[in-house]
Amino acid sequence: MRTVQFGISLVPNIADMSQLRELARLADALGLDLLGIQDHPYVSRFFDTMSLISVLLAETGRLRIFPNVASLPLRPPALLAKSAASLDMLSGGRFELGIGAGASWEGIAAMGGAAAHTRRSDPGAGGGYRDHASHLERARQPAL
């Protein structure tokens, strides 16, 4: 049986940096398990999620932190895998990775991601998301 875990989710507003740090430290001190950070790279008022996660991992001691969820169409899989592995190693295993296909197709397309019409017209194609996911899975395997 799995143990129930508790956490919070934060919106990475640039204007709220001191509050984001304070909430992360408080969640850590109160013994919460998880902290999720929204990943919407196309929102100009938001921090880059992975950069913010690196700061919050450095300022906490036990809390596991994850992107909620990493926008796969805007994060090349090899780079995402390397970032995830690096954050996990640097934090002593406290980084978790959640990935998703994205929600705001107009914003994704505006940043050079898969076009909205491609995703909607052929879900099987999905801009190669299955290929991205299998690449991430291969990156998790230890090198021989």
C-alpha cells in the first residue's frame, strides 16, 4: 500500500518571487512532501519553471519538487532529460518529472512548438510526442 503524500502547487509569477520562496520554505518546514510548479513557458509574466525549481531545491532540504507538468512540445527531450537528471542529482534525489502534451496550443505554436492544427487534426501524430516520451525513457536508463 502506498502512503498518502501532501503538497502544494505554485504559480510561477515573477512578481511573487519572495512569496514563492517563502511558501516553499514553509512547505518544507511543515513537512509537506511535494511542491508543483506550473510550466507555461509562453506566459511572459512567469519564470522559467526549471530555473525556478533549481532555486527552490537549493533553498529547501526535504521537499520533492516537480514541474506541473513540463510542456513537452517546448522542451526538446534530450535537453529535458539532461535537466531533469541534473536537478535530481544536484538535489539529492528530490526532483520529480511530470510531462504533458500542453494545453495552450496557440501559445505553444507562438514559441515555435507544434502547431495547434497539427495536434488537433491528427492526435496520433501529436508532433512526435510519443517519440519524445520514448527518448526520455531511454535517457533514464544507466549508461553501459
